[in-house]
Amino acid sequence: MISTLAHRALERDGLGPIRDKVLAGERLSDADALRLLEATDLAAVGALANHVREARHGDLTFYNRNVHLNPTNVCVATCKFCSFARKDDQVASEGYTMSLDDAVAKVLARRGLGITEVHIVSGLHPELPWDYYPELLRRIRAAWPELAIKAFTAIEIHFFAEKFGKSYEQVLRELHAAGMDTMPGGGAEIFAKRVRRKICDDKATAEQWLEIHRTAHRLGLKTNATMLYGHIERLDERVDHMRLLRELQDETGGFQVFIPLAFHPEHNMIGKAFPKPTGYDALRTLAVARLYLDNFDHVKAYWVSLGERLAQTSLAFGVDDVDGTVLEERIYHMAGSTVPQALSERTLHDLIRAAGRVPAERDSLYRVLKVHDGAGAAATPAPVDPPLAAAARRV
């Protein structure tokens, strides 16, 4: 239960009716979510979100051992917030495209580190053939059968469908057959048409992003969901974004986690006009997401975008997942992130324990592999059934 002080603070801020809804397990309205985003007492809102978090997960905080692979940064899209993509005259000096051999070798080089997932996201390359993408997955799967492959955002799926004359379902089925287990949630940005026209008007629309995830869920694929905040969007547009995600989750149940991503202003076309989102904004966004998205099991603080300390603090504001080791992240670092390129598992444990939580290593489907409930000790549940893992890869 939340403390008496938090009860009083919420009452003082006019949030008593919302508090009562949350404690009664009732669904919040869009107006409730907006009111929470506008609230002045962040600690009280955080206490309410923490109540929901602990009711679902207790003190467990999830992470995984993952590596990122970005096979190319060559991209035809002109997203104004992006610092990763290279195009036209930039390609010769700053662009790169890995050969299949190099991309697979880069993943396999991490095998000795106990990695359980590879996260694959690329630019929208105008010249790579279709077979590059399933062949990349096939080679990784053949060389490392037990590795979970989380690959290709909805923006990439839409690009593949348009470029190669395939339906969303055909693209997803072929990639899934090649080895894709789950999909990341990138490319959602903000769904509001006003915002997308200004920051990413030449890539998949909100409706297309949602339809791709709907199709993936229908085919049995679990996916993630994101929201890029802290640029030109209004608070009500954040709520609208979460509403559309909540509605699709009501329909399909296929989202695993919601990940608010803080805009980084360095090295892109709109960064000079907007300061980096504050820690206050990050914590209130995470807390309200936990309260509003009642049909999402998990809310993640992506430490690469927030920094380790703020991600750690978020564990008292509704967050139950801090991502993972994230070996060699490029996209946020090219946008000016100064956090480490990776965190060791020991460092993740220390961050989680210092926040009074219990580290729980998970797989890509949020099945718990180990609960590290002592100083260096690990309580290990029954192992994941390999046939179940194989079944999760079949459409």
C-alpha cells in the first residue's frame, strides 16, 4: 500500500479520485493520465505507480544479457530526430554496411559472454537485396541455435514490404521462418499525425506501425512498444499514443513491454530547438505509463537513454525492467549519449540491489532464468523447456 503521506499528497493535488481508481484496480481514462502527467507532486505519483509495480512483480527487476547489432546505418528516411542514419553524400565518409560474414561474426564473437539475445535494427538501405535480411537470420540461427533473435522494427518491415512487393504477413512469415523470435518496438515515435508530419513524414505511418504489430501478434510473435518523448509533442499526444497501444493490447495481448525513449538532441536536425528531457519528465512519463497501461505486464527504463542513475531511480516509479547488458549500442551513442557502451551483469546487479530490488535475469519472452536473491548467489528455477522455446519461433 502507498504511505499516508503519499495519500495526503495525492489528495492535496486533486488526485484523490485517480488514487482511488488505481487502488480499486479500475482502468484510468485519458483525462486521468493527462492529469497525472500535469501533477506537481512527482513523488506521490511515483508512489502510486510503485504500488502497481510491486503488486505485479514485488521487488523483482528484470534484465537480460543481450548484444546489439546494427548491420547498416545507410538509410533513405529523413527523420529529423535521428543521429544514426547516413545518406547521400554522407554514405561515402560515414556510412557503413556490414557483409553477412562480418555481421554474423560480430554476433558470434560474443558467444563466450553468455549472451541470450541479439537485438537487430538497421537503417532503410536503398540497395540491399531482400535475401540479405533472412539470410542474416538463418546464418545466426544455424551458428547459434539457442540465441534469441529480436529483429527489425515495424518501420523496417514496412520498408521491406514496399520495396520488395510483399505483404506485411509475407515479410513476417519469411523472417520468422529464417529465425526471428520477437520484434523490437522502435519506430513508433509519437503516433499523432501533427508530430509525424514534422519529424518523420517519409516513413511508416502510425496506422501502418500498429497494423504490422497486429499482424505479428496474430502470427504468434511477441513484440515490444516504444514512445519517443521530449521533443515537439504535447502531453495529450503522449496520452493518445499510449491509448492506441493500450487498445491494440486489448485486442491482441501481444505486447510484452512498454519502453518510453527520451529524445537526445545532439547531432540531429531538431536538437538545437529542444533541450534534453529532464529527469523529472522521464520519471513522470514512466510512472504514468505504469498506471495507464494496465494491460502491459512490463515497463522498461532503457538505461542507455536515461543513464544508469536515473534508470536506477525509476525502479521506485513503476519500472520493473532495465533492459540488459546492451553490448555495443550505436543509435543513442551517435545521438550524444555518454553512458557506457555496455554494462556488465555484475554492474546491473549492483544498480538493482542498491535500489532495494532483486535482480532477475529473463529471456526474450520474459521467462525468468535466474533470481539473484543474495550477495552473489542465484536461485535458479526449473530450466526453460527447449520445445517451448522452439514453439515460440513457429508461426
